[in-house]
Amino acid sequence: AQSVTQLDSQVPVFEEAPVELRCNYSSSVSVYLFWYVQYPNQGLQLLLKYLSGSTLVKGINGFEAEFNKSQTSFHLRKPSVHISDTAEYFCAVSDLRGSQGNLIFGKGTKLSVKP
Amino acid sequence: DTGVSQDPRHKITKRGQNVTFRCDPISEHNRLYWYRQTLGQGPEFLTYFQNEAQLEKSRLLSDRFSAERPKGSFSTLEIQRTEQGDSAMYLCASSRTLADYGTEQYFGPGTRLTVT
């Protein structure tokens, strides 16, 4: 079975500072990896995904993530955050074996950007 | 593309009552998923449809829960004899069917259920 661990439940950061949100996964098979963002009172929106190929994935809003197979990690980074990045971020995996593609999510990291 | 919509957005019910939620996926998407999100947790998979066929159900989906997608378009999720532990945000998502299982799931805004 797969599982996802987001090591930080809350990350406070000042505006224009860099940020890294950590994600580790556990799986006995190959997986696809995703980062979603959830703004207050809204649904989840896909930031980026890793399927194959280059381990550095670029997404929307200036975010990027790096897949590290040996460390089973998929950390999300942004070099300079804005107030508008304040939201909850979820890392998720999808089992390549299954045909249903349902996502397994971590518990989320609340990013709080302060002026 | 009007996005995934869910109705109602909020529902308050008394314990023991039945509730039904509706999800309208993006029109050309034939996969539809239901997830449940409780406070402080990430979404948890409940069930999945490919067109009108319900192909998988999580062990989280007790026999009080039933989901349908009668014509392969909108879906309903019914909870019978609600319990306080059912209080959560119920999220619906849809996606296309492609050989690539990494296709993006598009999420609706959710229905927040409060059982008093």
C-alpha cells in the first residue's frame, strides 16, 4: 500500500523568501506524484505532477518540485513567495498498477506568507 | 469548460437523517471520484466511476453510503442514518480516460456536511 508523509503541518514564511514544502512517499511499486493547492473554501487545484522523465518538474505560479527516487521524496519549492501563495498544499501519489488512478494524499501543509 | 460543480455547498443535518449530495463533472470527463476530507487531514478516496460503472469502493465507504452515476454524467452520494463522525468535506473530482493514468483530476468546491 502507498502512503504519503508531509513532514510539516504548518510553514510560516515572510514574503519574497524562498520556501520548501517536504513530501515523502512509501510504495512498493512505481507511482505518479502530484502537488495540489487548496485555497480557503475552494477545491483542490493541480500545481504540478511527475509522471516520468526529468526529475525536476515545473508547475504553475512559479512552483517546482524535484523527484528523488532514492530518498522517495518529492519536495515542493518556490524561490520567492507572495502573500497570495497562502494556502494549504497537498502531496499525493497514484499507483501505476491500478487502472482507477485514485489519489492518496498526505495530511497537508499550511503555508502562511507574512508581509 | 465550467468546471466541476457540487450541490449543496453546505449541509447541516441532525444525527440519524439521510442526506444526498450531487456532483456535476466536466462534461467530457468519464471518470468521476468521490473523496472525503476531515479537519486536519488530506482527502481520502471513497469511490470511483468509469462512465456509469462503479469500479471501486474504499473500505471507508460503509453500507450507509451509496453512490450512483445513472447516466454516466452527474453523480449522487447518499449517506443514510448520518452519524457525527460523518461530518466532513465531501469532494468530487473528474478526469478523462487516457492510457496515461497520470491524467489530472479536476476537483469541485466540495460539500461541507455538519451532523449535529
